[in-house]
Amino acid sequence: MPEIESFTLDHTAVQAPYVRRIGVEHGPGGGTVTNFDVRLVQPNTGEIPTSGIHTLEHMLAGLLRERIDGVIDISPFGCRTGFHLLMWGEPSVADVVVALTEALRFIADDAVESDIPGVSALECGNYRDHSLHSAREWAKTVLDQGISLDAFERVGV
């Protein structure tokens, strides 16, 4: 079985919240995709409720694209402690942290229900499972802690 990088990470040694470059893949046609671990909650000590992480996912999908070029996708981890962020090229961790911080600040301070995209039965596979309140509270918690540039040490932008 192939080695999966995220399963080799010592989840007891990391210090969330952080952004970590997981890896860079170069396609046969020359394209480059970078995968980031956007960890918002300390593993094995807590998790974001499904309605909150679902709303964060929907909101970050657009908010990050407005703030940094090259976003392909942001997808929640099954453990609900954060997200995989896939991007074209090789953006720096610092640039991702700046964009993420700005997006979370909007969610925490300014977002209203109409800012959540894709919340109808037509647009979402589980449209009833959203919570702006939960997303806002988690965004505030992450911002209060600060997002580290290093998974193992608290290093700010």
C-alpha cells in the first residue's frame, strides 16, 4: 500500500492552529499542485461540529479564492480538525496564512447568512446542515490563538 503522508504525521506533536505544506506534485504536463494542511483544531482534543465545518468549507471556498490566486479546492478532514487546501503552483505558507486570516476575520466579524454560498437543496448535498453561528465561533477561536507558520512551533506571520 502506498504511504499516505498525513497518516505518517505525528498528530500528538503538532500545535494547531497552523498551515503546513504537505507536498508538491508535478504533473506530466508540467502543472504543479501544492497540498496544504490547514489545521484549525488541535488533533485528538476537539473537533468542529459538522454544521460549523460545513459552513466554513462553503465560505472559505469563495473567500480564499478572493484573497489568493490558485485555489483548486478546500476540503474538510474527516476528523473535522481542519482542511486540505489544494492550490496551483507553489504558494508560500505565509501567503496562505494571510489569506486564511483575512477570510476567517470576515467570517468572525462581518458574515451574515446570505454570505454563505450553496445552501439550497439544488446546490448542496446536505443543505440543512449549516451553522453560521458555529463557523463564526470557531473562526474567532482560531484567530484568538493565531495561525502558526509551523506545525510544531508557534511561529507567526
